[in-house]
Amino acid sequence: MLLLLTIGALATPGFLSTPSIVALLTSMSFIGCVAVGMTFITLSGNIMSLCLGVTLSASSLIFISGLAFGIVPALVLAIGFGIAITACQGFLVGYLQANPIIVSISALALMLGTSDLITGGQRIYPPGDGLDILTGNLFGVPVEVIFLISSVGIGQVILSYTRFGLRIYMVGTNLNAAQAAGVSIWRTITGSYMLAGLFAAIAGILLSARYGSGDMELGVGYAYDAIAAVLVGGTAIHGGEGSVLRTLLGVTVVSVIQVVLLLHGFSQQMQYLMTGLIVLTVIMLHSMGEEHS
């Protein structure tokens, strides 16, 4: 499949052009930050969160609004919101053992309703300057790409070299065994969700900086793209197996498919359709693999 994708991409007119490569890297950066967070949720055995895209959008609104106080307070407010809103979900899932899908759907509806009540469904624009630092290049590399590389590096270090990372794998692999070993289940799951909120908020900040505004539409589709990237990268849907580096591979595959479709003139709806087919295919392959094993 990777070979066919590579051949198809290279055979697409304009794929290797500078604008196409920039579009690919930018797409990877936004999807990648959300997917890094989604990886922690999936590894902890809680399948996925359907509201990380909305968390991204809400964080963008808070960041743009917070610029009235300066860029540093705006960053703190947006990131703090992302962490807090997902921490609440993690607590419900980990401590009260609520269904993670139902919790994420409820959080999605709550954020959409609250934001619409406050903003009237309108786009929010920054009250001043301060976004240039998040939209330029550093040593010729787009800032968004640097954030992606940093997010992947931090995420992989947490999973590979910290006790918390080990606990995530233990909880995702066997909940009862982890509990018998003295692992605090609810704290581990809550921590996983907090990291997901952190990286989703970062993506929201980057997107709002690029578009110069905050909008609840900014995060549309990103949760599904992140889910596809995590599963395509090889993280087990039942948890306990996978890594952030694998997710980066999945992000690359999903982003390349989207750019190829775009260059061939397909609509965004077709991109959503392809993402859905990718997720469905990977889930079926996972299920078939588990049956044979």
C-alpha cells in the first residue's frame, strides 16, 4: 500500500513542486499535533476521542480572544483550556469508568453549544498584532513543522523514557494487571487525556495564527484525520501497542493522500470520504488480525 501510494503521489503532476510540498508539510503539522495527542488516548485503551477537533477550534477562539492581554497570556489561556477540558473527560472515563465515546460526544456537544452561545457562531478576529511569530519560518523551516517535530519528540520521550509512559502501556495492555501492580488507573487515563488536550490546543493556536482568526469550523475533520493517522501508523485500537513515531508515519500517509486528491481536483468531501474508508479498512484489518491470532 505504501508503494502504491508513493507511485501515485510521484505520478501526480505538481506533487513535487514547492507549493505542494509546503502544503503537505503544513497539513502534516496540524494533523500531526492532534494525532500525537490522540495516540496517548488510544494507547491507554480508550479507543479515541471524537472531540479533539472541537477542542482545537475552541482553543483557537480562546487564543485569539486572549491576545487582548498579550501573546503569552493568550497562549497560557488556550493551552490551559485544552488541558482542562480533556482532563475532565479523562477523569470521567478513568475514575467513573464512563464510556469514552459517549463522554467525547457529550463534550463535543457541550463545547459547540457553549461557543455558539458566546460568539453567535461568528468568526473572532485578533484585537491586535502578535501572530507573526507563529506563522513565519525559522532557519528556512515553517514554524508549524518545528512544532510538529517538537510534539513528536516530546510525545515519544514521554512514552519511552518516563514512568508515566510505561503506565500508559500497562493500562492499555491489561487494566486489571496494571491495577494489581499498583498503577493508579484514573490518574494515568486522566493524564493521557490532558496530553491530548495540550497537543490539540497547540494545533488550534497554530491554525488560528495561520488564518488570522478563531472559528469553531477550524477543527472540522481533524479528529477523524488524527484517528486515521493513529490507526494507519499501527497503534492497536484496543491500546497498549504503538508509538508516536508510528503515528507520524500515519500522519504522512493521510496527508499525502489529501494532497494528491487536492491536486487531482477532488473536493474536501471526497477527502473526508477517503479518510473514513481508511479508518474502516484499518479497523477491519485489526479485527482480522486479532481473530487469526
